[in-house]
Amino acid sequence: MAPNAADEEDRPSPPLLVVSEPRSSSPSADCTPPPGHILPGEPSTSHHHHRHKSASPGKFSDGSEGISVESTASTSAASRTREEEEAIGRDHCLVTSLAWDVTYSIAETKGQPGGRWLPCPSRSGKKRKKKVILHSIVGQAEAGDLLAVMGPSGCGKSTFLSCLALRDQTFRGQIYLNEAPARKQYLSMVGFVDQHDLFYPTQTVREHLEFHAMVRLGAQVRTSAKMARIQEVLIELNLSHVSHTYIGGGRSAVRGLSGGERRRLSFATEMLSNPSIVIADEATTGLDASMAKSVCRVLRGMADSGRLVVASIHQPSSQTFSTFTHLMLLAGHGHIAYYGPTANLLAYLASVGLQCPPYHNMADFAVRCVAVPPGEGAEEAAARVVKLCTAYTESELAQQNQAWKFKANLHPVPPEATPTHAGGVNRSHKYQHLGPGWVGEEDSVEEGRMDPIMAMTAGHPSLQSLTVLERDAAESLEGPHPPPKRGDGRGGRGHEKVFAREYNASWTTQFGYSLVRQLQALQRDKKMSLARCFVGVGTGLVIGLAFRGPKGREFAQGGITDTLGLMLTSAIFLLITNFFQVAFTLPGELQVFFRERLAGVNRVSTYYVAHVVQSFAFLLVWTLAFCLVTFPLALNGLTLRQLAVFFLTVTLSNIASTALGYVVAISTRNEAVALALVPPISLPMALFAGFLVELNTVPPFLAWLQHLSIVKYTLHALVLEAFAGQDIHCPPSLSHPGEGSDGGGLPGGARCVYPSTPSVLRRCSADQHTLEENLIMLAGLGIGLLLLGYLVLARQAMTVKVR
């Protein structure tokens, strides 16, 4: 049993990576502006002046110093072949620069509160309302930079990082790598660490890394080299001491790793392939100050080793913020308020009239400068944000961040595209690269839907330059642009996929390791497995005892109804139990799969087949236990053939019910919604099984539901086998209706209700098909629903956005 590590919150910080090249100087913890800065509109002495280097390599503001990790891996790395080094990523195309121009919007539902409405033409020619999340976020970064993305909640930080990593390719703009459009290789060079740490809780740290190493690094890397790489990463991220600890979390009873360790494990997973670019969404969210500092030291070590690291952070401490070399400050509605060295932040803010108080956390001050709190003071805050965003747009710093577009010949904004008067713009030159179709000012914002920033610009002509920028961004979203070509590094609305990450492992390798992981989770989650077994055996015991009677009674007039009730109860129980189980467990696990697929770890088919095989392996054991308990108790004189047919019928019913659960759980991807759909889907299947309602009396517009009823085919197959060749006992005194009979046909009345076996079959409409036909229909429903579940999952995997 792996040890527990939940209580070890204050473990030693991981060793730091350092190189001989000096890194950027760190800003002081208080708000004392350091020397050297760029003011809005002030020319710089160099084209990349804001990317300066400084002394004190590998040191941080608290005086801590890192140690080299390269030496710890030198022995194992030297034993690898060149092909293995390339597969692991040591010979990736070196990243010297990364540049981006991203504009992003989403469709806004009618009546949705907040945000601004932008009328954009749809394919039908009608205007669709769009909410612009990111407004032309332009910038560039170099290898070795540690870029922090900050801003108030809802400013588009996570959306920007998702677009930058090409996880979401529905944006308008470009991603350039080394002054060339990003192509397929870019995806293999990027390691994306999501905001939420999602793992299989029943795996240990080493098992998790082994799974990812086997399917990420491919067959060209020997197993020994993969194990050596795992050990390197464990040392690099300071996880060696918990390598055999269960990860825990989620619904698992195992407490497992602490929050900081789980965060470092997320980084370790991406570091297996040695990416050149690391993008971390909300790197320190949910961690205390000590753990957040530890994670940021890891990020700094990655940057010191020559990688480009981009991370969004919330409320960093002064020491945490000091580890970053550059800052991108986003204001509400996705405008850049500042992008440059962190060392120049205070001087820049002071140049636009925003003076940080002494001994104040500059990160907190910067975020407050771009925040617009609701209520009193919102107008003043909105005016401040507009002033700050406008100052950056007109600054030399912004022109430097857009300089890469000149080299790429992407038609950047010409100098003439500046406001010529209050609320006006030179339309003959305005943003020529965006194309025609300018949105008129009267259509820029729907009446009554203005946010504080837009309300301020509407009332103050001197502040309308930002309004012009927002109109231009809206125009670029749905203008008459040609569809982007695949692989050109550009995204566009309506083009959900430009290119996808390639898989390094074969189908059989992915399937094998996925199946082992699924079976491992089943075996280690003992509480869930025992609970399911108890439900099957316990409920089967109750059903069997409830319908048990004297020998021969099941085929007498008083016991036939009980036998039919036994079969109906069993069929309904099988449907609800398996349907509910999948709807309860699968939605949460799907988030792990979607994330792994984006990382090139698992195909849709390998994950789905492995999960189905694992589910059906348990179902066979569960079905056997249910059948051995229920039917021998309830039916006296049960033959071996009958027991075998019952087992086959229950197995096919369980498969079909589980497949139905797959379809619903995958379609909704939400546990609460999936569970809410269990009763309304199960009830019609039980209602139209032929026992509660005579099928020939059902209205035609509902009659088709009987053909999709799993309960119907299960009930009919069980009844046909139970009464096949049985002699129905009907006393002579009950052969004809007696006096006072109401003709209701109830057992124990004045007449023989079931004079023969066909009359029993007619009672539940089981005379429509033979036993073989019912079994075939059950198998067909199961296979059809499994295929439908796969198709839905494949579709979801192409379009879903993991957050």
C-alpha cells in the first residue's frame, strides 16, 4: 500500500534549474521604481530594448539560489541514442521567438447578463450578437522569458493561453514561431498545464508518469530510456519522495498528494517530452504562499534552462511576482494595458499618472489599476482603465511588441490608422488587414447593454479611441475573410480545427496501457467495487426471497403473476442500475480523457474500447452473481439450460443499459444532467415493455418507443424461457366464469385467467417474437448504442474545450 502524503504540506522546495546566461533582473518587493524604463511614446535605444538581461544568474529576490539539474541527468542522457534524444525532445527545433496576434469572441445567448453585444453578420446574412473576449492581443516573447499574464477575473487570461497553445483554434489571428507560421510541430513543442489538476486518483505518481512516458515518447525510445527520463523528471520537480504515493483526490477515499505536489505533478507530466514552450493556466491558484512560491521557482527553473514559459497567475506575493521577467496586464474585455519587463512596470504606471504607494505589492496594485469594481466608483475606475489601455496602444512599447508583424509582412496597422478627431478615424487606411465591412457606430453597442467602460467612452469623446479599437476587433471576427488554410498557424471563427497533435504510440500500445490503467482503477477502488457487488447480490437476494413460493406455485394460477412480476422487476432493476452507474462515474473521467487527447496521449478509439472492455469485464462477474442468487431462489426446479439463458439475457441487457449510459453521459458531459435524465429515459422503457400497458392500445405517436425499450426485450426473453414447455395448471372449477364475476381476469377470480402458456405470453405481449429474436434485438440495441456513444465521443473530442 502506498503511503499517504496529504499532511506533508511543507515539503522542501524543488531544486532549481540554472544556466550560465544571466536572467532578467527582478523588481523589488515594494513599489520603488527601478532604473531603466519605457514611457508611453518614448523611443527606445534598441528594437528589443525591453528584453534586457541582468546579473545574478539563478538568484531570486529572497536570495535563494538554484542548483543545476543537468548534471543529475547526465549519466542517463549520455546512454541514449540520438533518435531517443529527438523523441524525448532534446533536439527539438530551438525556440528563439514566439509571436501572436489573437482576437477571440463567443456567441452570447439572448438575455445573458454582462458583457457587450456586438452585431456580426452570420452565414444567413442576419446579424448575430457576439461577445468579444480578446481584442487583438499582439506580442512576442523569446526563449528564456518567464511571462506572467495577469488581470481581473473574466479578462480572458485562460482563453488567451488556450489560443496560444492552439488548444482552441477558433480565434482570428496568427501564431508565429521563429518568425514563421506555427505548424504541426508546434503542438509537440508546447507543454500545456491546465488550471485544474486532473488525474486517475488510484494511480501512484510513478505509475502516472510511466503511463504518459510509454504513450508520449513512442516506440523509438527504449523502455530503459523512458524510465531514466521519468527519474530525471521526478528529481527535477522534487517528487522522488512521493513517487510511490497514490495521487488521490476526486471521489477517491485516498487523500494522496498535497495541493503543491499535485501541481508539480501536472508540470512533471508535460516535462516528460521536454517541451520548448511551457504554458501554465492559473499556475498558483488554490495554493498557499509557500506552495505558490515553490511552483514559481519551478517555472523560473524551466525558463533558466532555455525554455519559454508563459503562466497566468492570481494575487501573487511580492516574492512570487519577482520570479517573472515579463508581464502582460490584461484589462476587462481583453485589452492589453501593459506588456513589457516587470522591472519597468512601476515606472510605466507612474508615467500615466498611476503611482504605486511605497512598500505595496506591485502585482496587487497593477491588477487594481485595470479592475472596474461594481457600484460606487465604477465610472472613475472605467475612465482609468480606458486611459491606461489607450496609453499603451499609443506607446512605443506597443509598437515594439508589434514589430514582428513587419518582418512577417502581415500588414500591421499603418500610421494613418489613428483617430483624426473625436470619435472618428481615417477609414481609407483603417486596419487594412482586417478587410471591408466596417461596423457603423450606431451598431457598435445595443442600447441598454453598455458596460462601464463603454458607457464612459460614449459620454466622453476624448476617450473614444478605445471604442474604435473594439469596433475594429468586432469587424475582424465575421468579416469576409477567406477560410484559413490548414497548417498556416491561423484560426478563424467557424473553423474548429486547423491541425491536431500527432500520436507517438501505436494503437495497440495506447490500448494496452489504457486497459491496464482502467483495470487497475477498478481493482484499487475497492469501496466502489464492493458497493456495486453489494447492490447486485443484495438486491438479487431481496428480489429472490420476495417472489419465492412453494414448489410448483410459479406455474399455478396464483403464482404466474408473481413470476411475471419477478421478470419485470429484474429487467427494470438491470436497466436503472447500469444506467445510473455510468451516468454517475463517466462525466468526471471524460475531462481527463479530453485533456489527454489534446496532449496526444490517447486516441478516442483506444480510450473508449479500453473503458468498455473494463466495464464489461466487471459486468460479467456482477451478472453471474445476480443470476446465481436471484433466479434459483425465486424459481423452484430451475434447470441448467434456463439458468444459462437467463445469464445470457441479463448479460445482453446489462450491456445495452451500460451503452445507453455511455450515450447520455458523453452527450451531457455533466454528472448532474446525466443523473437527471435517468428517470425520464427509464420510465418509458418500463412503461412500454408490454406488461403495464397493452402495446396494441398505445397511441400511434408513442407506439414507436416500444421498439427502443431494453426492458421489453429483456422481459420477453426471460418470460419465454421461464414458461417454455411448462404445463399451466388450471382447476376445472375455474374453467368458466362464475356468478358475480366482473370479468376483470384477476388471479383468484371466478375464472381461469391463464388457461395455457400462450395466454401468459399474450399478457405481457411476449408472443410477438421468439426467444432468439428478443436476444438479437437486445444485442443489436447494445451494439448500436455503443457505436453511437463512440461517434458522440469522437465528435465531442473534436470540439470540446477543456477548462
